[in-house]
Amino acid sequence: MKMWALDPLAHRPGGTLHLGWKELKAALAPLFKVRERVGYDIEIMLDGHGFFQWPAAMRIAEVMRDIRPLWMEDVLRTDNMDALKKFRDEAGVPIAVSEMLTVRDDYRQILEKGGADYIMIDPTWVGGISETRRITEMAIPYNIPVTMHDCTGPLTLLAGVQVGIANHNVVFQESVRAHLRVAYKQLIDTDIVVENGAIPAPLRPGIGAAWRPELFSENAPSYRATVWKS
Ligand SMILES: [Mg+2]
């Protein structure tokens, strides 16, 4: 279970610069409650969405050590690979980097610097399923497993699933219940179902789904045509 419990703090004025202990512990209380309720039957992750500056990030890491998370992700922005490496060295919890990287060479740099315990890829943001496969394979000699991002649409999710099926170095595929149960059903002609914590391999040809044809009808509420005139 991944949570992004700190977004409300980050959205306050100055919230990315300083986090008081009291408010930080209150914001992370849901993670502690999950850990207390189910023990170590599940893994817990925190996503910081790249909001925080160094002092706040170090406080987050200090509190998160007691959770024993699978990973923390994007507590810092991903602009500086040396800062990410330093954070991994000092955080005291595993670090995932990051769907915010969109260029293969950025992944090479973070792998070479030893700045990540997990590589997270958004198959659309890096440029497609082939580039996702290349980055996934690039991580193998560094002994760093790959996890796939979900939040940019059902075909991105299914691209991650396909690479995960085809490559032994993919350890997790992210999914978001609200997307699977509501949004994605309205976009593709197949239900993506999670069974016992796994998405079964699609059996049909191609990526495993197609856009719903009615999305491209002129009568669709969101239909919009753009015409290029040279
Ligand atoms: Mg994320």
C-alpha cells in the first residue's frame, strides 16, 4: 500500500521548506495505524511527489524509519542526481527513483551513482514501451529492481504490465483502485482486474486493450477535433 499522506502539508505556504515534528507525525499517523493493524503482512510505501526541500525531507525520513517502508519515493525533486544519492545514503530507508525521470540517461546516472534502491518508470513519460524495456534491462547489472508507475492512463498501466511479464527485473506494478474501478473502465474496452495482488497477463493480441470506440464519436461529450492547416 502506497500513500501520499504529506501532500496537504506541502500545499501550505512554506510547507515544503519546514515540517514541524507534531504536524509531520500527525500526517504520517495513517501509515503507523496500518502498520499497527496488520503488522508486516503488507508493505508500506510513501510518495512525496517531489515536494520537499532537504531539511523537511530528512525529518520525513527520520519518522519513516519506524515504519520500515518498502521504499520512500520522490521526497525530493529529481533535478539533482548527487542530491538524490546523498539522500539515499542518509535517509536510512530504501529509496525509489522515479517516474519523474523521463530520459534514459537520467536513469543511467542515478544507477551509476548508486542513488536508488528501486527504479520507477512511467512507460509513457519515458517515451513508450520499447524505452521502458531498455531502462528496465539497463538496471539489471546494477542489481536494482524496477517498479512501474500508474497514473497516466490505462495504456500506460498495461505497457508496464507487458514489460513486467517479459522481464524478470520488474518487481512491482503500481495500480490505483480509483482508476481501475472508475476511470479506466470508461476509457478502454477491457476491465483490468487485480487478483490476489497481481494483474493476470492479458491474453488478447497487442497491449491487452483498446480505447472504447465511443470516445471517438462526434457525439461523445468530450469529443474535440483539431485540424492542422498549413
Ligand atoms: Mg510517484
